[in-house]
Amino acid sequence: MSRGDVKGRFRASVAIVLSTAVLSSGIVPILYFYANKNRYGLSLDIGGMFIALSVSIMTWLAACLMFWLLSKAFNKGLGFEQVTSIWGLSYIPNFFCVVLYGLLLIVPKINTASSFSAFIICAIFIMLLVWKALYYFMLLRFVLDTTLRELLIITAVSAVVFAGLMIIGSKLGIQVPML
């Protein structure tokens, strides 16, 4: 693989992560505000939106740093740019999850507790979660070329780190986890 291919993949990954973060922390809250401002007396929290954007990007970098450090610990030889470009592509299901979540916020009548649409929406969320999980395990197995022991160790470390990042993100206004 040429250096240009890695650079192109890195740019695509950054674009996916940034568009997901901007959609989640900026566009969806603004659309929600304008759709419901007369109904609930809402106000836009620009500072909170900026914090959510910053935290979204920082959680991606923290996850990438974790994967890079673990690849170094297991002598896998991946560079940080490779890890960021690969993990950034895993944000495609996150992007769709934010779109669906935003749609539910802006048009709440499409999700009723006992309807077929609620079933479809839940199924889509589950599909996106499975897609992300498959990407995670493909990263570990085929990119990092882990053994079963390494995979279990990395998964245990990831679970702790991801839980911590999700708690921090939720306390700072991120509704859809950005890992």
C-alpha cells in the first residue's frame, strides 16, 4: 500500500469523524431547537455544543491512542496515523446512528411504543451496533493480527476505557457515544 493510499484513507477517516461530530453536537441540536422552540421554551447552548464537539473528537483520539499503545505493547508495528485512519472509518455506523437519533428527536411521532415503526427503528439501532462491533473485531483480528489472548486483553482494556469515555461524554452532553 502506498503512502498516498494511507493519506487518502486518513483524510476520509477524519472527514467521517468530523462530520459525525458536527452533526451530533451542532446540526442535530440546532434542528431540535428550531423544531421545538415554541413548544418547550428551549435555548441554544453554543458553549455546550462546542464542548460536545471537542469531546467527540477527543474520544476518537483517545480510542485511537489506546489502540496504538496496545499495538505497540503487542509489537504489531502500526503507526498512529494508520490506527486513526482505520478506526475513523468505523464512525460510519456512528454517523447513521446520529442521523436516526436526530430524526427521532425532531420527528418524535415516528416512534410510538407499540407500533411497527418502533420495531424497525430498534432493529436499525441494533444493526448499527452490530456493524460497529464487527468493525471493532475486524480491526483487532485482521489489522492488528491479534491472537485470541491478545484479543481478549485488548477487549477487556477497551471495555474499561470505552466505559470511562462514554461516562465522560454523557456528562458533557453527548447523547450518542462517539467511540
